[in-house]
Amino acid sequence: MKRASFRYGEVVVLGLPMERVGIIGGGQLAWMMAAGAQRLGLDLVVQTPHLEDPAVAIAQAVIQAPVADAAATGRLAQQCDVISFENEFVDLAALAPLAEQGIVFRPQLTALAPLLDKYDQRQCLQAAGLPNPRYVTLSPGQNPAEVEAAAAPLGWPLVVKTRRLGYDGQGTFVVKTWPQLQARWEQMGCPEVLIEEFIPFEKELAVMVARGSDGQVVVYPTVETQQVNQVCRRVIAPAAVSEPIQATVARFARTLVEHLDYVGVLGMELFLAPGDRLLVNEVAPRTHNSGHYTLDACETSQFEQQLRAVSGRPLGPAGMTCDRAVMVNLLGFETAHHDYGEVRSRLAQIPNAHLSWYGKAASRPGRKLGHVTVTMIAAMDVAATIAQLEALWYPA
């Protein structure tokens, strides 16, 4: 590990090029960094618990350990110049001594800290001047009557979210009455939860943003995401929204990364509510499913951009290389061991289709097995393209 020094509160590597990047997490998000790493001449060293995880196949070296194993991260640090993250299931308190020793994390631990807990994230967004749905918290030992009184102004239905480790809709529930909320909370084991007002949105939007170590910010196009069973099924790029809405989304994204002094790529999900009202739903401090289309439809993919940012290289342009694109997630619909080779072949034969298959051996309902992006000219029918892709993959 090339050591760093401290200057004005920032960690800087003293004139040494960053050529080996450590990634905590070995899933498909790390796997999709391969092309960008090759283009930039970077080696990837991955910390992941299972040798069959997708990124193991593309890494120059692997530390086999859980992502929250800080001792293993110490060993990872000996093999790389900077450490970044594929997911947020890390133990920041355990990593803090490593940062104090001069190990370089990007994003910085201080930038991650306000984002990993959903309540802290809401507080951070509020401090940055970004609009949230209204919210309250429910914690073990709290007086239920007080919580009910605090939640009453939010109206019904309400959204209940676990504060840590929820993703792809896991740990998120919509409840219509106070007894339903109490019953759901008890079924969850009475953890700390966030209670939010339900937003009757017109569209769900998302945007990827990157910030370099020099403060350069690049914002990708605003996209529309469409969920099925609370999991992202489709992404349409760019979103069919007005220029003022696109500009506001980009401003929100820039505001947050600058507020956090964030280095790396970050995904922001938003609700477009009636009256062109924008509210931030959630933030992912990493590459994100809503940015997978950038692999095939943008000048610089979100994965290469992440490597550029964390290794101290200039950020690349984020413009689209086609008029529009649609991305459909290939989610598991059965419990099976199957490579779906015939279906994948038919998907790949669609004109301008780009198939990414993550190499996972086991399928189960909702598991992300791959995605397919179709790059399009303006005259092409987005809905028809999505229907064609989904008819090939999903059972009738």
C-alpha cells in the first residue's frame, strides 16, 4: 500500500500514481468495472466472501473474506493504492483505524457515514437543502402513542423502512393503518425503522453523478426507472421530462456530492410528484443499477468513471452516444441452476442489444442475473422495445 499524508484535513497520495484499486465487494457492480480498468491500465484487487462471486473472474488478486471484515481490508490495503466500495454493507467504525493509519478510502469514510443509515441520510439531505418526504423514526422502547401522534400528520398510507442494509425493496413496506404498522414492525423484530409519508409520484427518476478528487463534477442524464415488486425492472434514458426538471435533478446531485466532499460515483433516486415537485427518495454511495445503461450508451460508463474518480484521474464525459436507451434487468423468476443460454442468445440477436450476463450459477426469484440495454434512435418505440425484451425473458 502506498502511504498517504494529511494536508488541510484531506488525504493525498504524495505524487504516486494509483495503479491498483481495491474494491470491497465482489458482485456484479465490481465485475462491470473490468472494461474500464483495462482501458485505464488499472489492476483490481477484490475483497469478497465467495470465490464464485462475479468479480473474482476479473480481479488481479482476491482477498476472500466478508465485506465487513476490517482485518481483511487491512490485508487488501497492502496490495493496492486506494480502496473503494461496491456496496455499503461495511463497518465504518472498524475501518476508521485504517483510515487514521493513512489508508486511502474513496469515497472517504466521512462522506459515507451520513448515507448508510436511512435516517442519517434523510438528515444529511435536509442539511444540504434537498427536499425529502416527511419522516419520523420508530425505535425500540419508544412510547407508541408518541410515535403515532408524530406520524399522524404524514397521513396514510405510510412507508416503513429499515434504517440499515435494505436494498431492492428489501426492508421497505407500505402500511395503510396504525395497527398494520405495529403488526409489520413486530414481524420485523421491532428494529429501528424510518416512517415516511407515501408520495403519489408521477414518475420515479434517477441520476448518476461523479466527483473527482480535484472537485470536478460530472452529472449523467436523468433517467426514468420503473419498478416491479419494488425492484427496478426498467430504465429509460433520458427520462421524458422537461429541461427544468432535468436541470433541477442535476443540481440536486451536484449539491449533495459537494456538500459531502464526496469522491467517486453516487446514485440518487427521486420522486417526480404532481406539480413538478421533486423529492429525493434514496441515495446509493456507489455505482447503481439505474446507471447500467451507461456501459453501452454513454461516452464514459459509470464503472470507468468510478475508477477514474478514485484513482485520481480526470473524469470522462458523460454524454449519451445514442438518442435514447432502454435497460431491462434480467431478474430471476424461479429457483434453479440454469444458464438460460438459449434465451440469452435470442436477446443478443435483437438489433442494437447489448447483453451483460453476470455469471451467477443459481437463480432465485428477484435475483439480478444480468441486464440488456438497447441503444436507439429517436424514432424507435421505447414501449415496444421493452415489451420485446421482457417477452423473451419473463414467463407469460
